[in-house]
Amino acid sequence: FSRQNLKNFGWWVNAQDLEHKFWKKLCDDERTEWAKGENLMIIIMLGAPGTGKGTVAGILQEKLGIKQVSTGDIFRKNMKEQTELGKLAEKYISKGQLVPDDVTIKIVEDRLNEPDVQEGIILDGFPRTVKQAETLDKILAEKGKKVDKVINLTTPEEEIIERIVNRRVCSNQECKAVYNIVLNPPKVEGICDKCGSE
């Protein structure tokens, strides 16, 4: 998405850094809005790989108490459970191809109906195309809801490369803690601090 795309959808929030005060204010503001009677909060995380979408989404999940969900998680869950959509997605993923919009949208739509996200959801990496964004707006409108906030993270390319090279992710799909072997290494090399998995 371009900045203008996001402005057109009324979603734009520019987050240039992870300064503590900024995120504390964002979380406090969102909790305040949520307390006014909204029973479903929808936040979208955008940004290139390595910009910190998952890290920031994890912070928001902890502070706001709503579920962080990535499209990768949704695909893996459906493929593991061998749902019809999961089998269809796997045909593309196994070939290194992008999953078509129609399949991605349907999988996300199904996920939005599950019980654990009825009080809110942080979508990590969805939508990725204008078609996905337009369809998401329609799906939410049918529920009388809308996207509450979109956070677009930007990071210099050289820093993204360094982050990705040094990134390590817990193999436990229930945990998926993220580490950086330079800036935030696990206490024991190769072992997750949170769950003990590799």
C-alpha cells in the first residue's frame, strides 16, 4: 500500500519508531476507545519483513488483551488441519507462489468468525493488496464494524537485512517468541526463554 492508499481508506497511522511513550500512549488511547462500548477492536500491522510487525503486534496484544493473528499463522493452521482452503493454499505455497486474493480473503474471513477474536484482533500482514483491503472493509461493514487503526512500520533497508539475518523464532507454534541473536538473544543459545523449545 502507498501512504495515499491508506489515507483513502481512512486507516493511516505513521509509526516511525518504537519509543516507549508513543506505544504507551497508543495503547492507553485504544483502551480508552474500547471502554466506550466497542466490543470489537481491529488493528492492522503493515510493513516490510523485518520492520518489527510481529514484535509490535505482540506488545499491543499484551497491552490491549486482544489476539495477534498473522496470515502465515492462518495458512499453517488450515494446512495442518487439512481444511479445503488449507489444501488449496498449500498448492501455491509448496510451489513458492503467492496465495491468490480470493483464497487468502476467505481464510481470513473464516478466522474473523472464530470465538477467540470476538473481542478484537491484530492482523499482522493482512491486507496486502487493494482488493484484500476493499473486501475486508465490506466484510466488516456487514458486521457493523470497521478497521480502527493501521500502523505502518518503516525501517531503513540495511537495518531490515541485519534484523532478518540475526532473527531467530521459537519452533513451538504455540509460542513463536522472536529473538535477535545480537540485540535480544535467548539466555541459553538455541533454547527459547519462554517455553524451552528450540
